[in-house]
Amino acid sequence: MSKKKTTVFDGLISDNTVLSSLMVISPVIVCANSVQNAAALIYAFSAITFISVLIGSFVPKKLPYAAKTVIYAIISSIVYIPVKTAAQEFFPEVITRVGIYFPLLAVNSLIVLQPQTKFRSMKRTQMIPALVFYILGFDAVILVTAFLRELFASGTIAGRVVDMDTLVSGLGMPFGGFIFLGLLCGFYRAVRSAVRRENREEADSDVHSS
């Protein structure tokens, strides 16, 4: 049985941060109910995660697991300070709305866990693009989720009213976000399984025909 080949694009599609790995799902469920919220969280998650993991890549790999986890958390907490300061200038109302979920991005799983699992065996030249696609995987999910939830829950897009015949107000609530994300995960995994099955069938067909 062949081992799945890893690529720098995995984090965007085949190993999506949210839909596949189920990491950083709380902000998506609770806060991704408007495009404005999503934009602020995308900014914070992308900036904090990229800078923190990049700096953390210089931490000696021989250190104990627990020690590295603490160091990564300290690095991301320091990075969080200027990111939060800038966010207060550009997204002041959003910072208030998302509350505790904004600072929680500073200790997200992609910062604390992935450097010790997926990224540890990568050279920095490979790790950086892989990290970018893992970040983009989160960004894409939270943006799509926020867009659809705001549209169908409030009848608006980025705060602008659109013509909607039917609204589902519960979709904007956390329980609505949980249900929506569950359905999105199910759809994503079904499509991914179908694609993988088709690829295996094509590979087997090529082997038999050769």
C-alpha cells in the first residue's frame, strides 16, 4: 500500500486546517457570522500564525516537547501584542464582538502543535510555503462560512442589505455555526473521499495496463 505523498498544498485542500484536522474551529463556529468578523479574524490568524511559526522554526528541535510548546506559546503571545494594537485601529468594533476568541488565536493549534508534527521534518524553504497554504485553508473556510451565514441569517453581505426571501436567523448563532460547519465538513470529506477513490482507480488501471 503506497504512502500518501505530502505536498505544500495539503493545508489548503487535502489536509485543510478546519475541515480535515478540525483545528481552530471555535472562532469559525462562534464568530464567523459576518464578513467583517471574518476579515478581522483572517488578519489576526494569518499574521500571528505566520510570524510565530517562522520565529519558532529557529527553536532547537532537540528540546523536550513540553519546553518547545511553552516557547511557541510565549512567542505567539508576544507577536499577538502588535497584531492586536493594529487590529484595534482597523477593526475596533469587531474586536469587541469576538471577545475572547481574538486572543485565543495566539495559541491556536497550528502554532503549538503543527511545528512539532507536520513541520518538524521540513526544511525552512519547504515549511514556509506549506505554512502559507495551511493558513489559507483556515482563511478560505472562515470567509466562506461567514459569507453564507451572514447572507442567510441576516440578509446582508458585509453589512449591506440584499434581497433575500427567506432568512434563517439561527444560522447566525453559535449552534447554527456548529450545524453549518458540521455539514460543510461532511460535504468536504465526501468529496475528498470520492476524489481519492477515483485517483486510486486510475492508478490501478494504469498499473494493469502497463
